[in-house]
Amino acid sequence: MTKKFSRTWWGKRFIEALEEFSDTARLGRGRSYARNGKILNYEVENGKITAKVRGSVNPYFGVYKEPKYNVSIEIKQISAKNWSFAINQMAAKASVVSKLLLNEVPDNIENCFTKDALLLPHSSKDFKTACSCPDYANPCKHIAGVCYLVASQLDNDPFLLFELRGLSRKQLQQELAKSTLGKVLSSAIDANAETEIIAATSYYTKPKTVSLAKSVDLKDFWGTSKPPMPEVSQATVSAILIKKAGDFPSFWKKDNSFVEIMEDFYNRVRAKKF
């Protein structure tokens, strides 16, 4: 269930926590809400997620006009004491610090936290949710839909995890940069970035001068059975526009790879099997 919707380990873990205490039918409708544009907007501020979700028209219950419901989701905040402990643990590991300073989250990040204050939610105790819909269940399908959308966003921005737990990306990286190891790695990263910028003298292909024939014999040109064709070099990277956005571009809402789908399509066109 989580495997299809989230591609990263942290996104899957977020959804697994939700599925621990949610009704299967409501989860299914929630996934449909997340995929089909039912969630009009959502934002994260001070660790709290708020969203507006489109409801369903149901004449049987007297609902003739599409309702809109307000959803709020809060993840249990990690205390300042536990954050201090976690930051000290992270700052002592070069592999963790280097990835975090490069905006990546290592897969062993949970080892830096205490068992009582882990980064990822693990049960219903980590969630505080509310929805203005009349459904008696909590989480309802609207809350589930927002959670699935947030899990998808976590795939793209894993540092949202830290913000939901009470620490922004900027605060985290500032604290790590203060440590002895963080200072060394930060200076190395900055030096590499500066070197790359200096080395890039041009981002455009420079034109080359080529020699042309002084004259062309039209009789010879048109008299041949096959006129000479100019040589065209093949592109060094095939389907670069397709591959540029990766397997899951923002407009692609399906679970399978966009690149694989397009490769199959082009192969069928080449073989005239369409």
C-alpha cells in the first residue's frame, strides 16, 4: 500500500504510521483524494499542517452542493532537550553531517534520536488530527488524503520531517555548522562550490569554423540517383527532454516510471506496434 504511493523510505514510514490506526476503506478513499485534486491547498506553518479539502455531493444525505472541509494535522513536537541530544549525535558522525549539509537525509538518521523521540512518527500518539466534516472517524478520508499528499511532498523535501517535529532546515544546518566537524565540512563544501563556479567559463556551445566547397556543380548534384545528404551527428544523450525531469516529474501522478512508459511508447512507434 505504501510502496506504490511513496518512493522514499521516510515517506513510506510516514504513511505506515497512519495505516497503523486508520480504517482501510478510508485510506483507499484518502489516496484517491490525494491523486484526484480533491485537496485544494495545504500549508505547513510552525509544525502544523492545515488544508482545505473538497467533499462529496450526496443527495441521499441531503448534500446537493460540493462542501469544503478544513483539515488540521499536528505531529508531536520533539522537545528542545531531545533536539539538543539528536543534534549532538548527528554532529559526531561525518556521514550524517555531510549529507544534511547537502540537503539529503541519511537512512540511519533515526539512530541519532532517542527511542521516545524519534524523527518519524510511529503510532497514533504522534498525530493530532481534526476535520470539519461530519464523519465520526478520525482520521477520516479527508485527513488521510492530506497525509498521503504530505508523504508525497516528503519524497521531494525530506527536511519537512524536521519542520513537522519542530526544527526548520535552516536551524538544523546552522546548529550542525557550529560543530567542529560541521565547520570543516562546511568550508570544504563552500570551497568545492566556489571552484566549480570559477571553472565554468561558459554554459553555451561555442561555434566552430568549418570550410565549405568553393563551388558546387549543379549538373553533378542533380544527376546522381541520390543527392548527397549532409552528415548529422547523433545526440549524445537520447530523449534528454524526457529524462530531464526524472522518473517522477511533478505532472506525473502514476506510480510507475514516466521514463519507462515513454521508452516503451517510442519502442512501439519504431516497431509500428501502435
